[in-house]
Amino acid sequence: MDIVPTVDPVMDARPSALVVHAHPEPDSFASAQMRAAVEELRRSGHSVRVVDLYADGWNPVLDRAEFSPSEGPFKPQAEQMKAVREGTLSAEVRAHLDAVLSADLLVLSFPLWWFSMPAILKGWIDRVFVMGAVFGGEFGLFDRAALRGKRAMVLITTGGPEETFVPGGAFGALDQFLFHVHRGMLEFVGYEPLPPVVTYGPARMSEAEREAALAAVRDAFAGLGASAARL
């Protein structure tokens, strides 16, 4: 699923959401719960854009080839700053950056792999959270960054059951593994992180349990729609 053209805010006053999904299997539970979240956001009044990184063949590698030729050591953030200043960001990155800047809510949808996000999604952050456009340059960090006043959340699945992701559990508290996402990525550029929506161990669930988990996802996103309506 590709980014659709930006809607004129004068013509569409609905709260907007950008959902960035990272799972290589369309029939996975992670993909099913992403679709459930999108359906609920739309039902509750959001305009929603979906970026499916695997389906789109997103290149996660931030390297020299993305920028205008330059001499000397390659410094990615310095090149991002220069590209913002000179208006030379690639069309692909510019489109994704514009989608981020225009969305009221960012949802990162992914399976927890190695207690973190898939590399393709980390690469999306590397390339799209552009220094000079969302932080740095004329912007600061955290509550002075460009995305202050906006909200973000993670929508995830795990391999292990819930009892393994608590203090004293086999893996430890889930918040520990999400700290680098919440603090180091989302808060860093100004977002208010919302509580994560998590389905624990869907591969071990019965069909009825998976349906109940999808209903819980819908309920969580229905609550987001209600809170947005009060803003």
C-alpha cells in the first residue's frame, strides 16, 4: 500500500493517522491486526494512510547514494541537513516525510523481533526522521522538536506469552524493550507516545482467541478515535 496524495486540510478536517507496517507476510496476525486498527481508525473518523514497507519494497539503507555528490567523509545527518536546506531530499523520502509531518497520529505496526523492530522499519526511521526537518537545525529535541503536539504508538505482536514480558518474567518487562522506541525515537522528535497495543503470542492462540485479540485491538483504536474527537 502506497502513500496517497496529501488531502487539503481545508477540505478534510478529520484527525489524520499514518500507519507504517513492517511484516513480510500479508496473512500474518501482525498484518491482520494492522488492518483491524486501520478499519477502526477510519470507522471512528480518522483519515488514514498506510505504508506497507515490505509490500512497497522499501530500501532501509541510509547511505551516500541518497544524497548529492560530496567530497570527504560521509556524515549522514549533515547530509540530511544540507538536503533539507537545499531542497534536494529524494522524492521518496520527501513523500514519506511529508506524510509524517501532516499526520496527527503515527502508528508503527510490527512484530517484536530480537526485542526490537524489524530492520526495515528501523531503516524507515533512519531515512525519514530527517535531521533538520523533524529535529535539529531550527528545531530542538523532545518538546522542542518538530512533531511536538502529535501522538504516536506501537502496535505489536510477540512470540512469547504475556507472563514472560513482566518484571521477573523470562524476558523482563516489555517497557524495557520499548524504551529505545518510545524515548529514543518518538519522544526524541516531539511525539507523545501512547500506551502500546500488544498481542502476546498469537501463534499459540486458537482461532477464537485470535478473534478476541483482534476485537481488543479494535477497542483500543476506537478509544483513540474518541479521544481525538474531544481535541
